[in-house]
Amino acid sequence: MSTVVKPEEQQMFGHPKGLFYLFFAELWERFSFYGMRALLTLYMVQEIFKAIVERDAATAIVYASYGSLVYASTVIGGQISDKILGMRASIFLGGVLMALGHFVLAIENDIAFFLALAFIVVGNGFFKPNISTFVGSLYEDGDVRKDSGFTIFYMGINIGGFVAPLLCGWLAAEYGWHYGFGLAGIGMLAGLIFFWSGIKKNVFGDKGMPPSQEVYEKRVLGISQKTLIPIIAFLCAPAIAWLLSSWQANYVSGIFKFIGFAVLAYLGYIMYNLDSEARKKLFMAVLITFFMTLFWGFHELSGSVITLFASRNVDLDGIMTASQTNALNSMFIIILAIPISLLWGYLSKRKLNPRTPYKFGLGLLLAGVSFYILSISGTSANENGMVPFTYLLVMYFIISVGELFMSPVGLSKITDLSPKNIVAFMMGVWFLSSAFAFQIVGFISKQLAVESTDANVGGLDTLGIYTDGFHLIAMYSLAAGAIVLIFSPLMKKLMGNVH
């Protein structure tokens, strides 16, 4: 298949020039997101909820609610972009809201804290689903450069995810939390500047415009939709801030239980009306989504329980701070992504590339092994209950390999297995799976919550709580991986010709 290139397309290193503007826009956006996330749990435990005994539990609920809403908002933002705003306006609106959220985080005030999180939730809903889609739109159908273009783009994500915790974590430790949050905001502004300069230089051509200028300009209540949507987005922030601040009632958990029941009921209705072959494939799409949710539920503990474990029970003296350990996952993804991609290519040529169910089973097994490593770390603890950093390093290495076994193939299989008339709906379900994963994070984090107002709590007081918890997580993940591998031959049959 030959490369398809339009004559007027601006090129850079063999790719559309717009790719590199999107690369840097996403790099800096991920810098801001992961820089803030690295500080978030520790900041809540040590500052926002420091005066209450249940500070770990409160932090767990807010962190889970925030993470769930961040990913759920992408479903709404994606729909608004497709039908009204277009990708350019959505990305810019999302970037402005996220930058505002990060800068509001730099204000030392509890109300400002929840409002900041709310702005980031709404902003991410507009930014995240559209920038990846924008990358795909730069290539014509049949362009063989698309896969390598996405590889370049996703490398930017992980560079941002690697560098941000190191720099924001260092600033927070040396000069104060709000300097770290402020740097995250500067990162988001840098991403916006790159994106805006790309628009000004016309490197995107006619891509990313509103689907219909008539709809874009349509007036509702006397205000054009292009103006009304940003106004509504800003007004949504106080409502979301209230939801997040009402952590004792935990309304967000109730909302997601209802959404989960409704989605499953609707999927059951759809399956009932499909023919046998399509029903089998859709069932597999739902199953893949479920196992990916489970994996992310364990993986995303890195920003909550594992960060607290690193702060309280890992000997990081002279190595890095607890918030900086959030960089380890992205570091290993950068190191391992190309070798594992080459491995799949090598195995494919020899017709040995494992089918998707086997990769998912192995990914869950690896997640289980990674938590088992942490669960046995207590055997090497010193008299202060501090374990060697090596355990954390090995854990992140193993779970990163598991991530590369599962995450890159999951989304493409959802589109392959879903009936054509509900592909968009299933893509929304896939995004929601990450939102539900944070509910798992919240549940586990609450079970491992330490009740204390002592700022220096840790050592032997918390070691057993964490290692026992990690052991249970390991057992559940290993069991899930084993079940997937045992039933993989059956799953292959259900998937039909989808690899």
C-alpha cells in the first residue's frame, strides 16, 4: 500500500507538519495533568484534610471522584465537538479551562481547591477526546504513515508524564505545593501556545473545523452556540466542585453506580436484538472492556495508595520524593514501547503473535506479579518500617509491561468487535471504563486508609496495612489473569476473525 499525501500538505520528517504541533500541545497538556496528579494525593492528605482522622479515606473518595469525572467528561465533550464545536474550538476551550484550573490550584484555599479540580474535569472533557482524533484526521484513509504518526504522538504523552512529576515534585518539595501546581499550569499554557501557533501558521489545513457553520452559529436564547457552550462549561464548574467537596455523601459514586447499571441494561437489550455472530463479538467487546477496567483500577493506584506507600514506607532518601515516583511508569513505557512493538511484529511474521485474550490474560498476570512484589517488600524492611526503593522500581517495570500488553490493542478491538451502528456508543463505554476504574481505586484506597492526624505517620504503623492490601490485590489480579488465559480458546472462537 502506498503512502497517500495531498500535494498541498506541509511536511516535516515525512509526516504532516500539524502532527508536531499536536505532539507538543499534548506533551505539555500531559505535563500539566501528570504534574498535578503526582502532587494531588499527598497535598490532600497533608494539607486539605490534615485536621481530620479520616484524611486518607476523604482523600481516597475525592481522588476517585475526580478521576471518574475526568474520564466521564470526555464522552460529553466528544459529542459536543462532533456535533457543534469541531476539534479546534473544543481543544482550545478545554486547554483554557484546564490552565485556569491549574492556576487556581496555586491559591491556598479549600474552596479554590475543589473549584480548580472542577475546571480541570470540564476542560479535560473537551481537550482529551479531540486531540487524538485530530491526529488521525491529518492522514487520509489508507495512509501507511498513520500508525507511526500515532507512535510519535503517544511518545509525547509519556515524555510529559515522565518529566512532569520530576519537576513539579521537586518544586513542591523545595518551595511549596503551589509552586508545583503553578508549574503544571505553565505547562498547560505552553501546550495552548503551540496549538494556537499551529492554527496561525495554517499547518492543519481545513482539519478540525466545526461540522456545520450553520449549527456553530445557531442562536439559542439569543446567544450563538459557539459562545453559549463555553459559558455553560464555565457554569458547570461550581456544580462539579460541590460534588467533589461533598465527599462524605460521595454522590459521585452513586451516580456511577446508576450509569453502570443503565449501560449494562442497554447493552443487554442490544445483544438480545443481534444475530448470533454479532452477539458473540459484542459480548467479547464488553468482556475486554471489563478486564481493561479491572487492570486500570489496579494500575491507577499509583497516584493514590502507592504514592502514600512511597511516602510512608519506601526508603527514598537521596533518590527522589514520593510524588516523583509517579514518573516511573512513563519512564518504563518510553523505554519499553518500541521493543515490545517490535516483538509483536517479529512474532507476527512467524505467525506466533498471541491473540488479544492471551495478551489481556498476561497483562493481568503481570499486574498481579507487580503487586505481589510490593506485598513481600516488608520482609526487607528496616527497623523503621522502610523498604528498599528497588521493590517499587521492579513493581513499576512489571506493571508497565502489562500495560503495553493490554492498552494499545484494546481500543482497536472495541471498534472491530462492535456492530457498526453502535461503534460510537462503544467508544464512549470504553472511555467510561477508565472512569469506573477510578471507582475501584477509591474502594481499594478506602480499605487501606490510615486513620491518623499525625503528619509523620508511617513506618511500622502502616507497613502491614499496605503489604496486606497489596497481597490481596495481587491475588485478585492473578486470579483474573488465570481465568482469562483458561478461557482464551473460547474467547478466540467468540471473536471470530478479529485477532
